[in-house]
Amino acid sequence: MITLCKTCGTSYDAQPERCPICEDERQYVPASGQAWIEYETVTATHANKWQQLELQLYSIKTVPSFAINQRALLLRTPHGNILWDCIANLDPATHAIITALGGLRAIAISHPHYYTTMQEWAAAFDAPVYLHASDREWVMRASPAIVYWEGDALEIVPSVTLLRLGGHFAGGTVLHWQEGEGVLLAGDILQVTPGKDAVSFMWSYPNMLPLPARKVEEVTRRLVGKSFARLYGAFEGQNIPANADAIVQRSGQKYIACLK
């Protein structure tokens, strides 16, 4: 019976005694202790809300909120649909909608906090899951669909490239869509701030542990020369509608200056 951690959404083949994802300092174990829920219970008691962000880009978010409460993004391309990041709830309605839209060509995930039920999504749509090899230790359930990629960039379909930035996790990844002025799907490798005019960088968000300046410099340097007018973060409303590439570079410089 597939069991999920109620705090982070990571899936297990059976209920474990502990959740290594939550015990890591980049997540947390609630003061009330670790709690679990069956996958089938989640799909029966939750639904997914869809929002069109761009002509070919959709947000998928679970309601009521579950675990970390991130959104997944569905990117439609002439070469097939890409699911960016993952949410735990693959309910029948979501399966039907994605099937009607042409299924999935691939799944790509920014970092281990959003692995959740990637195995179910991959099996349902016969799609590979691209994870950076640097984070393979955080995969709690094996799947033949998982493709561990290495290096700093991987084009998964024409005009869609995964970029390893590191930072929050060693394999921390963003997706660069080279369409028009360009779009960056950032997960929370880059965290959009409330004013939507800056991003920030953290090693641990819940425990408020910052990244050192040298790591932030590495993250922003890997984006130099990449054009993206718009940026979409991990959570609902975290959208930068214009000048996103310049905003990221300016934010990195400001962050580094604050640590001097």
C-alpha cells in the first residue's frame, strides 16, 4: 500500500518508521511528530485546480492544500507535453484532462521535495522522469521510468532544457523554455519574493538557513546568457511577468552584497 508523508508528500511502498526527507535540515518534522496517509485516501479526498498561465502553460495545484503545497506546471510543446515538478495527487479528473491534452512526453523535477508520487505519474502516462544524478540518494522508491542525468544542462525536447543550478540541493534544477522571449520554471531553486520583483536563495526554507555567497554566485552565473522574460516559481502566484532574467541577476548581486 503506497503511503505518503503528510508533511512533505514523499511516497513509500509501505509506512516507514521515519521520513528521511523531513529529517534532513532542508525540511522538518512537525512538533506533533511524523504522520502518514494512504495515497488512495489523498486521491479520494482532494482535487486539483487548474489555471492557465500562458497559452501553452498550465498550473496544477491540489485543494485542499496537501504537504508542501507546491504546484506542478504542464508545458505544452509541439514535441509533447512536459510535466514540471510533481504533486502527490493524481486523481481521475487530472488523469483524464492530461490524457485529453495528449498525455506526457516527459516529467522533470527540480529537487527531492517535489518527487512525491512521480512513480505513479510516470506509470500512468508511460513517461520518463528526469532527475539530476546528484540527488539520487533522496529517491525513496525505485522506478524504471527514472532517468538520472548528469552535467549542467540537458535538452529533453527541442527548445526545452534542464539547467542544474545547485544551491538548495546539489542537483537543484530549473527548466528553460526557449520560446519567444523565454520562460524559466524555477521550482524553489529560485524563490520569488512577495513583491514579484526579486528572487531569493536558501539552503533551507523552513529552517531559514541561507546559502553562502559563493553558492549564490554559482547559481546566477549558470544563468548568464540565458534569456527569459518570465519566471514561474513553485507556489501559486509566484510569477514574474517581465524582465525576469535581469531580476534574477540583480537579486543575486543584492544577496551577495548583504553578506559582505
